[in-house]
Amino acid sequence: MTKEPVVAILGATGAVGQEFIRLIEERKFPYSKLKLLASYRSAGKKLTVNGQEYTVEEAKPESFDGVDIGLFAGGSISKELGPEAAKRGCIVIDNSSTFRMDPNVPLVIPEVNPEDIAWHKGIIANPNCSTIIMLMALKPIHDLSPIKRIIVSTYQAVSGAGKEGIDELRDETEAYLKGEEMQPKILPSKSLPKHYPIAFNLIPQIDKFVEKDYTKEEMKMVNETHKMLHDDSIAITATTVRVPVFRSHAESVYVETADELSVDAVRKA
Ligand code: L14
């Protein structure tokens, strides 16, 4: 690219979009033009990036004409607009789970499998947050000796459920401390009929149950790890737990490698 890229952020007003903007400012990410896009519900809102005010536009297929890089925060909007943007020559970095397991879409952590970027056809998927954290730590170990088995437990903040998840923890905490009834609406998943409080609680369920008594979040960690390490034979079991923390996920990871490694070598890696 001779000139600095035209960048669009889809979902600019959400929890992930706000982090995109914060990082673009912090890292002085170069762009010649920036477009902030969102669904019709958030269109018209005003946001300031690098001291300049922008009006959030409603995202449509044509919004991506002339855009070089599309940063997609996530959600169901990716499914239609991802291919539409790619068709218009925009390279989409998609944070939703829509395309992650699509064999035609590379799933990439730059520090883990940057070589997979080369075969993209317009969309590059960004993994689940818990998978990224785990593989950032495990890839250097995998390079010393192939990983054979992983047992992981996560402690996931409510920010993973977006702005609504963050509001839920705050509202419930306030209600509880005032001696009022808590009104859970979002967790473990908005789409499920029953909701549980997260304030002063833990919920050992993130998203729906899908197969073999594992949740969708747990299976994402299994399937995405197999795809990015290019090895479906790695034995992985994940237990994902929501904790009453606003931001930052944590994990406990047990790992076995093909060869015996010294703790020193692992630490160094
Ligand atoms: O797959 O609720 O990107 O903490 C990441 C956050 C799934 C849900 C993903 C959460 C989402 C997860």
C-alpha cells in the first residue's frame, strides 16, 4: 500500500469497538481516512477519535466501497456484511465467531500462526478471547515439543458479554447492596429462557450447551486450537466459568507435551 489505508470500524459504539478505537489511538495506527459504522440502532451517535469527531454511519454493503481494512467488532452483522465488504476489495478482520471454522477463512493469532494470513480471500477471522490468551502462552511451548493434551479452566469477565454484561454486573451489585432484588437478564446467554445473577456469584456456563455437555464457549477453545495449531489430535477439555469481574479473563492451563521439558526451558520460552 503506497498511501495509508482507509479503515472502517464496524460496531464502533460497542464494547469491542471502543477498545478498537482506544488501541488505534494508543498505537498511532496509520490511516488516511476512518469510517465508524454500526447497526441502524447506533447510527447518528458521535464519537471522537484522535481528537476528531465522527458521526457513526449505518453499516450497509456500499459503506465498504473504497475501504482497505474493515475491523469488525463482532455479532450477527458480520455474516452479511463480511462477504459484502470482501467483494468490494476490503480486507475484513472479523472478531465474531461466524467465519472462524470456515475452511476458506484463515483463523489467525499474529503471534501464533501468521503464515495463515497468506491464503485469505478477503476475510481473516480473529479467534475467541479465551483461545487467544491460552495459545499466546502455549505456542512457544508447542515449538519446543508438540502439545498432546490440554486441560483448561477459564475465569471470564462480564466484558465478554459486551456492554450489556458489564451493565448487568453493576446493576445487580447495586441492587444487592441496597437489599433489593437482582434482575438477571443476560447471563449465561441472552437467548436462553433462564438467567442467573453474576454479582457475588460464579456461573459455570458461558453461552449455550452444544455437545457432550460442553458449552459453545468450551467447544470454541477446542476447535479453534485444533485449527490454528494444525493438529486435530491434541486432546483438549475446557471448562469456562463466568466470574464477577468487569474486565480481563484469566485461565488455568494444564499441558502435556510429546517430550519431557525442563521447567526452565518452558519458562524461558
Ligand atoms: O466467541 O461471553 O468471540 O465471554 C467472546 C466472549 C464469545 C463469548 C467470542 C464471553 C465471544 C465470550
